[in-house]
Amino acid sequence: MRMLAVALAAALTGLSTAGAQAREVVQFDPGYEPGTIVVKSAERKLYLVTGYGSAMRYPVAVGRIGKQWQGTAFVAGKYVNPAWSPPDEIKRDKPSLPNVIPGGTKGNPMGTRALVLDRGQYAIHGTNNPKSIGTFASYGCVRMYNADIQDLYERVGVGTTVVVTR
């Protein structure tokens, strides 16, 4: 009901709700434990399992073709307004990038929150490019609207299981 009210208010004022937040509760595979994060790359959706047979669904951007990965990981750290150091592969492709982009700055691609995974240099994070959500855009990270990563950040802890599938 709240989403309908927000959309109606936006329509009446001529504002767009795109990027504000796009999460919703949906039916989901009961084979996952509550609290598990499941990323379905082909759907470009992230699911936070909330119960047996239900999940909170978020739209995301995932790795480009050739940059995707699959498997199980764990949240190794949680960060607010994280600084970003381009991984070696990105630095090779874009050598003009600085070694560190401070958190909270416009050029920082991490957005407002990051859940760093225990698999190398991957994270689930916000974005300063909300138009990328719903696409294959990253080097393997999972991008979310900033409002959605803030919501997810509050719902999960270090050690949360993350399963990435096709």
C-alpha cells in the first residue's frame, strides 16, 4: 500500500520513483535457509530469503559476460560510504583511475553501503549509476540502488551466506 501511495504521489507531482527503491516480498524456493542471499544473475535479481518459501526481491546489476562468477560466498565485512580501490583488472582496463576514490564522493562506484564478500575483490554494493540496475554491467560485483543496499545492509550481518547462480 505504501508503494502505491508513493507512486501515486510521484505521478501527481511529476516526479519519478525510479531508483528510490524497488524491493518487494515474493514467493521463493523453499530450499534455502532464511537469511541467505541468493543472486540470480540471469534474472538480474537478488533475493534475501525471509522464510521458507518467501524472500525480499531486489533488482540488481551483475557481472558483464566474461566477468560473472557462480558459487557460494560469505559476507566478510560491512561498510558505510566505503572508499574504493580499483581491482587490478579494472586498473589495467582504465589506468587513469586513481588508486583510491574516497567514500561518499560522486566518482565512487560503491554507493552508500557495501557488503564485501570473502571471494577476492567482490562485493554487493550501491551505485552512483542507478541506470545500470537491471543490466550486465560490472566486473563481478552486484550493484543495487542505494536505497535497496541500505535496506539489505540493515537486514544481514557478517557471515551471511551468499549464493550466486546463473
